[in-house]
Amino acid sequence: MEWLTHSQTGFQQTARYLLGMRLTIVALQLISIAVAETMVTLAHRAEAVILPLAYGVLATLAWLWFTRRPPRSTQAVSVVLIVDLLLIGAWLYLTGGYTNPLVSLLLLPIAVAIVLVPLGQSIAVTVAGVAIYTSLVIWHTPLTHQHHSANLAQLHLVGMWVTFATTAAILLLVVGALARRLRQQQAQLAQIRETRLRDEQIIALGLSAAAVAHRLGTPLNTMTLLVEEMKSTVPDNGSLFDDLSLMEQQLGLCSGHLQQLTRAATQAKTAQLETLAARQWVTRLRESATLLWPGAAIEWRQPLPDCPVAVDPTLDQAVLNILANAVTASPSWVAVAARAGTDGRLELVVEDHGDGLESAPEGSLGDQVVNSENGLGVGLFLSNATIQRLGGTLKARVSSEGTTMIIDLPIAAERNSRRGEQA
């Protein structure tokens, strides 16, 4: 398989626009010859017709070249644009030179060069265009061997109008389309840079979390051994024994969380995704939430959709982080609902009566680490990064009644869903 560079892909995409520009120039040349023949007798009619036809053939061959084997550098593109100038100049030489109103067609390859190639090469193409125009001023053949001053003047005025309108249209369609594509690529590059900066922050946080998890393992094991020794020295029916049992249970829960963190990191490293029905995934989230907050007033609304969704443990943890914020802000009532949209998306909605996001600036939800009175302020940031990594978005809606968090995820393919259920 032949791999294409970013520049080659860009040339491949612009080949269609260049073909349209060249064929438009050929059509305009042939039409102008036909119109001129109705008013005067051209001195080089046969040559003036053959040259545009040859130009059209070469334009088609250039389109096939750019499409199937795009050039690896912009120098080849600059050479092709100079060839365009030479062919247009040759046709103008046979049809009156600089007196031909279609001489403005020389501006089109220069405009395309300014958009496509670097500054140095675009300057070279511009200089070539000016040189060809200057040559037409010095050397050119007369349009006709006969004297038709009135007809030539009228033909020149009409040709000027047609040239202006056609040049403006080509610049709008071809150069405008190329400029819009370049702006889109710049926007994509800016988004990629922002995503890379965010990922670097996530990596730094992940390394810190891994280091802390590694350091916590030894103290937890030590405390577990001490609690077991203390339990062996107290009566089984005393209150102290019950407190030690509760402490042992909490230490085991902490160890389980650290093990879960290690498993999640391993699965995230290998990019393992599991495709489940949305109903099964939400049921799994409900079981995890019940274990974490057995006394929380969480309303899990029915019915749940059966559409497939690609998930992993990091996504589960992201949703549980958002749910933890909701439970903290509104202990009395939290509602969770899931619905499938008509646009191939799944929405998981978490509602509460708290005001935890009222102080957050508009539009900055999950985009950066924020200050938090109840935690480190990184939970929402990491949750949003995880959701975006899986192709989803995290949105918030704050009102006087509370906060609504909307997790929008893409629906997976049906065949991947069946494979995930069989695994």
C-alpha cells in the first residue's frame, strides 16, 4: 500500500478544482472563437481551435496524474501552473496578443499558485505570468488580416465583460473553494493541538495517580496486618471488634479501588473496547453506583434503550465521577436516564437539584482543571477527556431547579454489538 503525505492528499483533493478551472478556460476560448467568427475572419482560426483542444487533453491528463499519483512536492505543481500560463499565452499570441480581452485569464494560474504553493514558488509563477504578458505586448499576431475596426472595438468591449464575469466566477468557485479547504485544515490542526495539550495534561495526571497508587499499596498492607493483629487480641463480641471489622472492610475497599485503577490503566493502554447494549451498560453502572453509595437517593428511570454502545472501564469511571458530583451536590435526589436519538447517538442524562456548576464559566465545562471545595478539581476534566476520546461530548444545563449533565455517545455498529455480547 502506498502511503500519501499530507501535501499529497491536499493535491489529490484539489485536482478536481483545477480540472474545472482548466476546462472552463478551454470552453471560454472555444466560445470566444465562435463568437469572433460571426463578426470578423480570424487570421489563425485552425491553430486557435487546435490549441484549446490540446489544452483540454493535457488538463485531463494532469487531473489523472494528481488523482492517482499525486506529486510529492509543490515544485511539480508550480511547474504545471507555469505550463498553464504558457498554453494560455500561446493561444493569446494567435488571437491578438495583449489586445485580446481574454488576456486576464493569465491571472487564474497565478491566483491558484498563491493558494497552493509556498511564497517563493508563487512569486516565480507570478513573474512567469508577467513575463508572458510582456512578451504578448512585444510579439503577437494580428487577430485578422482584414480591417474591421468597428467590429473589433465592439468585440473587444463584449470580450472584456465576458472575461471579467468569467474570471470572477472562476476565482469564487476554484480559489474560494481552495481557501475554504485550507481554513478547514487549519481549524483541524488547531483542534489537534488543543487535544494534544489536553492529552499531555491527562498523561501527567495519570502518572501522578499511578505513583500515588503505588505508594499507597505498602501503607494499606501494613494497616491491614495491624488491624488483623488487633482483632486477634480483642473479644469477638465487643464494640472495638466491630470497629476493627469496619476498618478492615474499608481497607479492603481501598485496596480494591487501587487494583481497579491498575486494571483500568492496563485496558486503556491496550485500547480494549467492549460493545454492549445500552440497557446492559446502564445496568452495570447502576450496580457499581449501588456498591459505592448504598444509601444514595438515585432514581434510575425506565425504559432503557437496547442500542449498542462501545464502552471501557475508563468510561464507566467517567460516568461514576459525574454521578458522584451529582450525589455530593444533591444527596436528596438524583435521576439517571438514557435515551437513543434519531441521529445515531445515545444520551445519558444525569439530573440533580444541586448548584455545583453555577460558578463555572460558560463554555468551559470539562475543558480545564477547575478549583473544587470538595475534591482536587480534576474529576470533571478527566471525565470529559475520556468521553471525548470515545467520540462523545459532555454538556451541562444549569437552571434554578438544578443541574443536568448530558453525556452524548455514538452508537456502535450492530455486528460489533453481537460480538461483544458473545465475548
